[in-house]
Amino acid sequence: MTSLLNKELAINLKGRDFIELADYTPEEVRYLIDLAIELKTKQKAGEIFHPLKGKTLGMIFEKSSTRTRVSFEVGMYQLGGHALFLSGNDLQIGRGETISDTAQVLSRYLDGIMIRTFAHRTIIELARGATVPVINGLTDLSHPCQVLADYQTVLEHKGRLEGLKIAYIGDGNNMVHSLMMGAAKLGMHMSVATPEGYEPDEETVRQTKENASETGSRIHVCYDPKEAIADADIVYTDVWASMGFEAEQKEREIAFANYQVNEELVKYAKSDYLFLHCLPAHRGEEVSEGVIDGKHSIIFDQAENRLHAQKAIMAAIM
């Protein structure tokens, strides 16, 4: 079986950073999804495939995570490489060393760097200083690895992406930003409903709509959950208080009281809708147990695909 890694398009991805989906063309985004499915097929068939044999990924975690750490670490192992966990306490960044110096030093040891951090400017500075590919494992602005896995999962269940409608109900956070950009790149339509004061970043919305105009995608932001979810093929939500906003939990519970994805709200979606959640979930808050554990939920397929989508990213750019 000839791998997609041998395609001419793959040559353009070698050595590049994976920081934002906006940095990739629609063809490149779809290529990574198709590559993820190919690598998943190989793994399920028990086929040994080691394109990253002898290579090492450094994983910097300023924000803790279950799925990100395990999926990247296992992914590197399955690709024949090795992953090295680096907490904020393990690095000199927290003791005054500049991000640029850290990037340059790590580049002498590693073949790639993944970082999961708070401020988006941290990964931008890291990528500027590094001479090896840098992967965005999550920032407060975006979460592109998750979204690649999300749309891989939708493609596996629906058989297509172009023309589908995704509705996001909840906080206008990093997940929304990357979901919108991914939808725009893939020719999907997306409606977002948030409470007032919790809208997505205005500049990100503008950039997304600019990209959407090239693929025929439609991006809509509103305040009415019923309006957003009407005739949706995919329904998506996230926690009301993301990591770093725990102090606002009680305040957000009041603001988001009418934004729970529950059995009543999903009646407005298509009868064969899919439910997605990036996890971890707070059952009974942003989503009812009946929805998240119901027949339309594919959250664990979605979680599994973090492994395969990230393997595609690493194999392509490293």
C-alpha cells in the first residue's frame, strides 16, 4: 500500500509548524485528515509503520491534559519515535530563561516540539526561535489538533464534510475559533450561539469569514441556541469555564443557564445529528447525560481520533 506520505503534497508540509489551521490551505487540511484515516487503518490492521524512527518529540506542558499527553506520546511510539514529557517545572522558562533561548536549545536536541500553554504569543515566540517544527497542543486562542480529529470523526461517520452544518452552543473559546476555521477550510457551514459577553474573538471571526468566502462556507454567530442548532448535522459544546477560568464558574453557570445542550434543544437539529464534545465534560452542566450518553454521541470515537490526527501531523511535518 502506497502511503499518502509519498504524495507530492506531503513534500510541502515537511518542516512546517502546525500552529493554526489558517496557515494551511483547504487542500492541506483535507490531506491531513485523509492521512489520519490512513494511519488509523494501518494501526487497526496491525501494520508496523515507522516513518519517524529515531526521531524525538519534546512535549512542553504548561497546562495539564489527559488526552493531549497520552495521544502524542503513544502516537510517537506507534510512528517509531520517542516522546519526552517536559512540565513547566522541568524547564528554565519558569526561572527566567527566554522562550527564544529555550527554543534554540531544544532544537539542537529534538526533531519536533509540541507545546500546550496559556498565552498564544508563547507558541509564536517558540516557533520563531525554533529550527524544528512546532505543534500547537492548545493555547487560549486555538486548539487545531482537536479540530483535525473532530472533522476526521465527522467524515468517518457522515462520509463527507462539504456542505454539512455544525452548530456550537456555549463559550466563544479556543475550541470555537479552531472549529470555525476548520469549517471554513473544509467548505462546511457553522453557526455559533453564545451568551452576550462570551462571543468568539472578533478578529478570528473576521479571518474565518474571509477564508469561508473561498470555499463557499457560511459562518454565523448569534445569541439564540435554537437559531444556531436549527437543521444542524453536528452539535458541539464545551465546558462553560475552561482551564484558567475556574474562578468564574458560578458567574458562568448563571450566564450559560439557557445554553445547555439537552434533549429539548437537540430536537431542532437534524434527526441524524452527531453530538461532539472535546472532553473533559461536566455532565449536567453544558450537556445533559441523555445527550452525551445517547445514540447520537460519538465523543469517544472523537477522543480516539486525537491519536490518529496528531500522528498525521507529526508524520507530515517531522
